[in-house]
Amino acid sequence: MGRGSRSTAMPVLSRFSRKIESNSYRVSIGSVMILRTSVLFLLVQLFLINGIHAADQNELPENDLPENKKTAPDYVFVHGGEERTYKLHVPENLAENPPLLFVLHGMSMTSDWTYGRGFNELADQHGFVVVYPQSLEKTIYLTDFLGLRDLDWIAVTEVVRWNAENEDERYSGVSDVDFLSQLARELQQKYELNPKRTFVAGFSNGGYMSYTLMCQAGDTFRGAGIVAGLMDGVIVDSCAPSGPKPLIHLHGTADSMVPIEGDLPTPSAHDSVKYFAKLNNATKEETVDVSENTTSYIYRPEGEGAEARFYRIEGFIHYWPGTPYIGKTTGKKIQDNSGISATALIWEFFSKY
């Protein structure tokens, strides 16, 4: 999707050089070499991201997977004339006027991955509905990573990702904000769910998308849980949430894919939480050592408002705390030093609202 894709460095560099010359810029050989190095580095990073996420897909035979790792059928929702898919878990015993929880996957991942994060078991216990939407393939523009967003004619590859920047014109007019909002309203009506208790949780790129929904679809989504994602700098400038938004964010200090400190204009994980704490009128701050490696920063409201929480996990990488890793090698696991369960913490937080 999107504009023409170029997957190798040299054609990109050639076109980049011609573009510069046509605009009467003078580029030294040293500058071109620096650009070439940057291009190659960024391409490697992008392929690493795809590789890491892809390695985390369930590749064991279906019968050998734990119960919460087995795949579920896809449902179809037509949006903008295109068939979009999602997985759904509806407990046999729904609570009265129950909540709805969206769980969004990361870049190059699928709804199969989010389906195995353990929310179904909590839904069965507490009587809420969980939906696992699937994003579409979109073009990654190299110039975005070079800080040259206006030069969107350089494309690298197609990858499954959420349009967290909500720049529809760059992605064939596909608005994920609109898709997720419409899907939420459809499910609310079909299953008689509480429209004031629709929440979203997301990992990595899905975390970015969760922040975007807080800022641009706050009338539909009540609160957000973010794991290893950030708030896009473009979204910060246009953030207009509809009332206080409960927010919980978990992030590892050793995350090399989405660094906890952010990168201008994208704020750090903690600063993003503080941003919402201010919007939520949450001025009372409390610091709690949750485990040996995890510290929580809790911002409670004065009177009317909503809580914001940040969990800083020392030495933790780009992953979902509290769930086992199953990759290409049977039995391969990541050592989880967090001492917490992101799934349990997110639902416990949402259940108060």
C-alpha cells in the first residue's frame, strides 16, 4: 500500500541525490557517505524489528500450544470498503453492562500474538469482552526516520503496522482511528456493552496507537494501557482528549526498539504519563517499589479526574512483562526480571473505571 516502495539502499540514495540536485542543493561527498551509512543502519534496524517480532509468533503445532496460545477465528468488519479482521473473546457469563477491551499488536505482528497475552482468562473471571483487531500493511518511509517527513517519496518497505500518526493521506486514505472507533461502536451495540467503559491496550506500535486514540477518539475510548510504546510527537501537538483519561504505561530501560527516553519530538515514556497526569488533574505523586526491578510512579487526582501510572522496569527489553516467550526454537524463553504481569496490572487498573 502507499507510494512506491524501494527495498535497497542504492536506488534510494541515487534518487535522493537527484532530488537534491534538482533543488539546487550542494551535497558534499562526505554528506552522501553519511547519508549512505544512515540508510544502511536504518534498513538494518527495520529488518531487525521485523525479525524480532516475527520470531515471537507461535510456530509450534496448534495442539502443542498452551490453551491461551491457541489461535481463534477471524471476524470481518468492513471499513471504507475494505474487509478488516479481528479476533473476539466473549465470556459465557457476561457481567451486566460489561466493559470492552481492545488489545493492539505491534509492528509486523498479528492478532494471534495479542490473543495469547492472557486477557481471555481475566475476561472469563470478570465478565468483559476482549477484541483483538488486525492492522493492515503500510509503507514505512525512510525519510521519517531521517527526520525528513516532508520528503515522503522515499519508501523502504511494506509492513503491518497501525497508522498511529493518523496521517491518512500517506496511507491510501486508511484511518485506523476511524476503523477502531467504528468497530468499538459496532461491538458495543451488538453485545450491549457499556459505551463509557471501552478501553485500549497496546504493545509497541500498538502502544503508539493507544496514545493516538486517547488524543483523537476520547469520546469512544475511556482509558489506555501502553506497553513499550510512546506518544508520537506529531500527536502531542494535536492532542485533544475528551475529559480525563486513565492511563497506565509500562516500559523497560533496556528497550532498544522503542527507547524509554524517547527521541525529539517524541517525549519519553515518563513525560508522556506526566502529560496525561496534568490533563487528568492528577497532582498527587507517589513512588512505589513494586518488585526488585520495577518502580511505579502513581499520579492520583485531586477530586475529579483520573489516575495516571508509569512502571519503569530496570534492565527489561522490548517485550510484554509477565508472559513467556515462545519463538522459533521450542522452549526458548526470555528471562523476565520484571516481577510483574502487564496483563494483570492493566486490567486491575481499568477495572476501577
